[in-house]
Amino acid sequence: MEDAVYVRDGLVVFSRDGIYQMRLKIAPQRYVYKSLKTRNKRDAVEKARREFFKFEDRAEQGLAYVTPTVKKVLAEYEKFRTKENEQGRTKDAMLRQIKRVQKFWIEFVGDKQIDKIDN
């Protein structure tokens, strides 16, 4: 990586097409990349530090740094309800309704992260 700044262990800030990005090591052989949306190196390093502290805070609380999308959560829910249907605890009509409504939610907010959904 050219123009890379090693901020601290596991945190690197680098430029891609003039826009600064960060790479954060979250596990052995696992990294998270994020655009810092700035062309200023000093601002990029500061934003990366804030992201690092946010990551540490979430880790201390036992939360995942990368939250799943609505689409992924709904797919897990459908799998759960399908299993319940096979066990006779959910009726076929209810399962059809869940699948029908899911389509609209996925179309509306499917690619958003689940923790970004609010009123």
C-alpha cells in the first residue's frame, strides 16, 4: 500500500484514488475495510482512530463490529419459521404470509445494516 499510515497495531490508513480508507484487523486473517470519505490525511487518521475506539467499545460489550443486513436477518428468520412449520408449530398460511411480507422489506431496506434501522 502506497501512502500508508500505520496508526496502531492492526489499524492502517491508506489512500485509494485520492480518498483515504482504513483497514482494521478484527481477527487473525480477517479485516474490515472502510472508506473514511476524506482526501485529507490528518482527518483520515483521526476518523480511523475514532472507528478503532468504536470497534473496541463494541467488542467490550460483546457486540459484532460488522452488523448483518436486514436481508440476512430476514433470511435467518425465514429459516427459523420454516423449521417451526416442519415441526407443526407454525401453520402453512403463516409461513406464506411471512415470505410474502419479507419480499417488501427486502426491496425497501434489504441492504441496510440492521442497526441503522430506526423510526
